[in-house]
Amino acid sequence: MDAWMTLKEKKSESELLAGLIGEADAVVVGIGAGMSAADGFTYVGERFKNNFPDFIEKYNWFDMLQASLYKFPTWEEYWAFQSRFIVLNYLDQPRGEAYTALKEMIEKKPYHVITTNADNAFYAAGYNMDKVLYYQGEYALMQCSRFCHDKTYRDDDLIRRMAEEQQDMKIPSELVPHCPKCSAPLEKNKRTAEKGMVEDAKFIAERDAYNAFLKDHQKGKVMYLEIGVGHTTPQFIKHPFWRQTRQNEDALFVTMNQKTYRILEAIKSQAVFLTDDIQKTILNACKN
Ligand SMILES: [Zn+2]
């Protein structure tokens, strides 16, 4: 912690963020749902209500992410919901301001991103996608629902047709996509607790690139910057970041979250908590 000059002065959160990124040798960024929510890509409230009034009336859901994990009774209904969800959260996702500002700050440094989000925010903000690992899948990709082979498929036109041609929360049966190998219906490529997800060659190459980056930056002033990461899946970002911080006395774990979470005692002295509004802090830091 002594290595970080920025921490020796009292600064606002945005000055801290800008200063720490500025003096870091490398930045490992972990992004969770809170970052997308900060840019307005929320899963609750108006955005959900306006796009899914029929499903909400039928099922009384209040959270779009939770709804997307529902075990729908038919594939026609599954794809009616998912196609609209994918158009909203991937195909037509606009550029986020905080995502863009963050990119401008970190791209001057060696950096790599890991995210548990499956939306399209990084692409929309113009990131170099070779530096982004989508650990939990991507909404626009499809996989065999029986996991019979390790390949994913993408067909944006089909997804849009499903969204447009559905009636009464069902797509026409002939639009349900099927696995070319075993004929089982295709489903979204999204990791779930009980099934995991199909990991194709591209995913494995991206995971290898991320791990290689971590290996190359085990010493020096490495900043593990966690933004909007909650506690639902700490095994992917939070806990590995803690472990890596602990193994390098010059490393810093910086967490941006409006809720404060319990932290491992052993790295308390290497941790910085930023609890102000995520979007405002990043936008102000970028101006510094
Ligand atoms: Zn199959």
C-alpha cells in the first residue's frame, strides 16, 4: 500500500480513482451488474415494465434477470421472452457513458477485463474485445440445450424475427432453433448454477488470454478494480481478486459499490472502498 502515492493525500473518490489508475502498472477490471445498472441498463423498474407488461401480468415478476432464468413451459414461450430480452439487452443496447469513460482511462495501461454480465455494453462502448472475458456467456449466443457438443451459434436475424412475429407470448413453432447435431432445441448461452454453460473454442481462448494476463502481472503495482460486483457469484471475480491481491504486497484491491460488503481480513490493508455513485465517479475521474 505504501507504493501508492495517490493514497497519501486526501482526495475525492473520482480523484482517487483517476490517480490510482494513473500510477498503476497494470489494471485488472472486474465488472458486475451494478456497472450496467449505473449506465441505466437496469433489470428492474420502468425498463422491465415497459418491455414485458404481458409476462409481468402473467407471472408477477419484478426482476428481468430472475425472469430470464425461469423454466418456461414451452420453447415457443421461452424464445418469446428471450428474444425480446436479447434485443433489449444485447442487439439494441446503446453505448453507456460510464463504460465509455472507463475505457478511455484504462486503455492507456496494460489492462484486461473479466465480466459476469452477458450484455453487449463493452462492444457498444468500443472496447477491444480481445481484452474482455465474458465469463458467464453472452446473450446473443445459442447452445444445444442438451450440451451435446461444444459449439455456440449466433443468428441475430432469427432473434429479431422471434421478437417481431410472436403472439400471446409465443413464437411460431417453426422459428424455434434446433441443434444441427442432435436436433434438441437451442437455448441461450448463459451459465447457470445447475447446468453451467457450453464453453466453445472462442471462450476457452479468451479465458486463456485472461489467465495469461494475470500471470504476466503478478508483481508491481497491479490494481484489481471491481465495479458493481455483488455477492451472488463471488467465485468468478471477488474471491480471485482477493487472492491475487494477497499474493502481491504492492497490489491494490479497489471496489466500487454503493453497498459495502464484508471483505477478507487479510487484505483489508490493501483495499480501497469507493461507495459514491458509480457512473458519476467514473465520469468525473475521466475528466481529471
Ligand atoms: Zn445437440
